[in-house]
Amino acid sequence: MNAERPVTDDHAQLKGIQEVAKELGLTMRALRFYEDKGLIVPQRVGTTRIYGKREVARVRLVQRGRRLGFSVREIKEFLDLYDVDPEHAEQMRRFLVRVRERLAELEHRRHAIEETIAELRALEKETAESLARHGKD
């Protein structure tokens, strides 16, 4: 979905794909991927992508969502709701549900990791003691 929008008059806020990629620590390929998935819609001047403040802000939200472990599909859902619901109530409700699900998933993972660490520490101790008893440390 490559909906073209007219370039705004606020040229001071407009940036090219290389500038945005460098500023946000992304590759141009990542920005094109986000565009292909409908997460961002940069303006076009011919074949050149031009990013305004809104698109840069959306990319920052995408990056944050990815850091928090949300899928591209989930992030798109949040962004689409933001555009449709001017008061953002539905977006916030759905986001809250997803945040709670993500927290529960991470808590479960943390518990599993803590159990694994405890078991490995016990094995480390047993093995070191066994080697010490046999004079092989």
C-alpha cells in the first residue's frame, strides 16, 4: 500500500531515507521493510522517499515496539488504531491487553531462566567438588 501524499510546506522537517536511517540507527532496508508492511508512508518526490516528523515519530514507535517484543503485525494494529481513533481510547485498551500479555510471557521466561541458572550452579558446584575430591581441579 504505497499511498502517496503531497509534500508539506514544512521543508525544515523533511529528511531523506539515508538521513532518517542514520539518525535512528537503522538500515535503509529496514525503513523500506516498514513501508512495505504499511507501518510508515513516507512522502514521495518522484521515486525519492521523504520523511516528515510524523513518519520519523512512527518509526521511533516501531523501534520501541520491536524492543518490547511486539510483532510487526501488533505494532501495525496499534498504529492503525491511533490514526482511526482521535481520542486513542481503543488503542490504549488493546495496547494494555498486549502489554499485560507480554509481561506475563516475560515473567514466565524469567522464572524458567532462574530455575535453569540455579540448576546449572548446582551442577557446577557438584562437579567442582567432585574434581577437588579426586585431586583433578
